[in-house]
Amino acid sequence: MTGNARTLVVLGASTDQLFLIETAQALGLRVLAVDRDADAPGFAVAEESALISTRDVAGICAHLDRLEKDEGAVFAGVTTMGSDIPEIVAAIAGHLGTPSIPLEAARLTVDKFAMKVRLRECSIPIPWFREVPGVEDLLEVIADRGLPLVIKPIDRSGSRGVFFLRPGCDPTDLFQKAKAFSFSGRVQVEEYLPGPQISTETILYGGRAVTPGFADRNYDTFERFLPQIMENGGWVPSLLSAEERKQVEELVVSASLALGISEGVTKGDVVMTPEGPRIIEIAARLSGGDFCAGLVPLGSGVNYVRTAIQIAIGETPDLDALAPRFERAVANRYFFPEPGRLVRIEGVEAIRARPWLHKLEFWYRPGEIVPESLSHAHRFGVFVVSAPDRATAQARVDEVYDTIRIVTRPEKAASRTRPESSFPPDRPSAVATRPGAIASGTRG
Ligand SMILES: Nc1ncnc2c1ncn2[C@@H]1O[C@H](COP(=O)(O)OP(=O)(O)OP(=O)(O)O)[C@@H](O)[C@H]1O
Ligand SMILES: [Mg+2]
């Protein structure tokens, strides 16, 4: 480790953190990437690597102490992207004495129940919610309030264990499944909020707040995966009016402050209901899943990952640099092939030649087992397209889906008679990053 070149500690070295690592390097920082996966692609890009779990606070702190003492390393700050571990970031920043959100705020954002209690106390509009310790409590809520409802573990991310309860569903089964996903065995039920869903990303600093990330979430696969709620990527620019956008922006800022975050970055999940915007949740981190690394830079020329890094290393960020420079339609979408053994992916060369295709990645190689899509952790692959307007972007999304064909074979011969099946789209790739990259807690 070279002496006093300032180093940013990046928690995670998967594909989700690559944009963060590269942006830090463009700012002149060295990067120490931390990941428990020796094959993590970020290790090849970062100046320094530490093979430690990103959840091992004591192990990481001891390692940083040693580098400071033995090699004169100077750590400017710590951060992550796409991984929902703000309490770890806050704890390590506390150890280093570098900026971060308060540990208490971080803890609130990773506990969906405590977060909603706080938001309710601060009169932030949210769905009705209640913790349901047992299935009989859930049945009582259903009897009182009727359906639909949403049930979810209080402490997971990436839509793991989030189910839509509708008439005809089996509440006992879905309660047990949601509970099984929860680290602490706790689940909550919420009123289902109807309306367009928005993802936001806000930079707060020095009494100001700017929301350069503002995307419509795409649920065109909603019916297909029920009762699991599965998003299929997003869009910029949003279809909301300027007035609606202002309401959403004000709400996510109020919610961030209510949670105790006044310096840093927050990611909001918001529903524009007929009664106005309401918050599903606020995460205290940069998004993964191509939002801050793809949709926003491609759609508006703004890179607020840079701003988030500046805050994490104690520099005064330039919030005026977050104004859009141009406007382009950008969409990201996922592939959801039938589960089974991956046989081949067709159509890749043809689609890669298209100049508007910015990203096409598959996280499985032929011969590997593709699991059933039960959460974002099981995504098979992704692509990003841009266009002058949304209609053209949609046509390009359709073209990718029509060109790519993912052929899988059911694993158990007895399970089905069909020999092979294919997802309307897909084909192979040199970029076969491990799905573990996503499984580590990534949300869009
Ligand atoms: N009360 C609700 N009303 C409407 N939709 C909801 C509600 N709760 C959750 N959802 C939908 O389910 C998705 C996942 O829920 P939630 O954000 O609570 O879980 P998560 O594990 O953090 O997932 P994600 O990574 O998608 O944010 C939300 O983005 C939203 O689309
Ligand atoms: Mg969420």
C-alpha cells in the first residue's frame, strides 16, 4: 500500500460496486475493495483488496488499523453502493473518524418496521402497517382490512420474501415464506398502495438537498411473478408532472431528515397514490441495479456517485453539478428465463452491435443451473438501452427481448415433458459475473 495517497474503502467488490470504484479512481483516490469473494471483479480494478466479509466490522477495522500502522495508509473514507449495509458503513466510518450518517439512522433504515414507526411519528405519509408475529395476527388483519395487502420480512432487501396478498391467496403459506426470509423471523403487513412507483436518489449536504435520481419503476412483469412482487427495471425520465415530481422530492427529503440523515445519500421507494405521494421506504445508500450507474448518467449526464464519495471523504460537494445536462430516455430491464440448466443464449452478437445498447450482461454460463426467479437475487441478466424518447426506448427494449433467446432445460427429467424452453430473449457472455454479486443484498 503506498504511503499517504488517500484511499477510499469500498465495501463490496462485485459488479454492483464497479462504478463506485471507477468513479473514486477518477477523483484521484486509491481504492481498497473489501469482499469475501476472491473472484469479485472489483478486485481486478481496485488498487488494494481485502478478502474479508463486508459484514465483519471487527475484521475490517483490524485490517485497516494494520495498514495504517504498518504501511502508512491514509483512509479518506468508507462507502458502498448497491449493498444495503449502511450500519456497517457507519460503524467503520466511526472507527476511522470519517464522515457518515449516524449509526442510529443507519439502523432505522435497515429495519422496515422501526423505519415506518419513525416516519409515522414524524407525520410522513406511509401505508398503514403492522407487525404480525403469528399467522393468526395476519388473519385478523385480513378480516379487519380486507385484501389486497403486502407482507414482507422487516429486515431483507432485493424484494426477498415480499408478497402480494390478494383474494384467493394462501395467507398462511405466504406468512411462513416471508418469515423464513427474515433474519430475525419478523414480518410486517402493509396496506397495498396503488399508483405509479418511483425510485429516487437524493444528495443531502449543508442544509440543501438535490434529487438527481428520479426513475419510474417498471412492473410489466407484476402478474407473472405473483404472489412475489418483482420489479423489472425502470425508466428515466419519469412520466410524473413537474408538480408531482416536486411533491415526491419534498417528501423524500422530509423522510430522510425524519430518519436522521442530513448529510449523505438516500434512496427512496415512493408510490404516487391518488392521495399524493407516500413512502414505502428510504434506504441509506447508493442504488445498485443500474440506477445511479446507468439510468441517471446516460439520461442526464449527471454522476452523483462522485458527489456521494466527496461527502464520504469530507470534501464539500458541488451540488450545482447535479443539474441535468441533457435529457434522454433510458431503460434497464432483466431477463427471467425458465429455471433449469442453461443450454445456450442466442442473438447476442446481433444485439450487441446496436449503438443504443449500453449494457448486456448475463450472470450464468451454459451448463449452470438457473434457479426460479423468486427475488432480485435470482436475476439472470440485464440490459440498458437509450433513445431520444420513451416510445423509441420501448421499441428497443422489445427488440432486445425479441432477439435474445435463453434456452434452458428442466433439471429433473420427470418434472415436465418439454425438452427445452426459452425465455423470449437471450445469449452467452464473456461477462458471466457470479450471481452472488447480486445476492449480497442488492436492491435496485
Ligand atoms: N405497501 C406497499 N404498497 C405497494 N407496493 C409495495 C408495498 N410494499 C412493497 N411494495 C412493492 O414491493 C417492492 C419491494 O418492497 P420493499 O421495498 O419493501 O422490499 P425490498 O426487499 O426493499 O425490495 P426492493 O429492493 O424492491 O426495494 C416495492 O418496491 C414495491 O414495488
Ligand atoms: Mg425497497
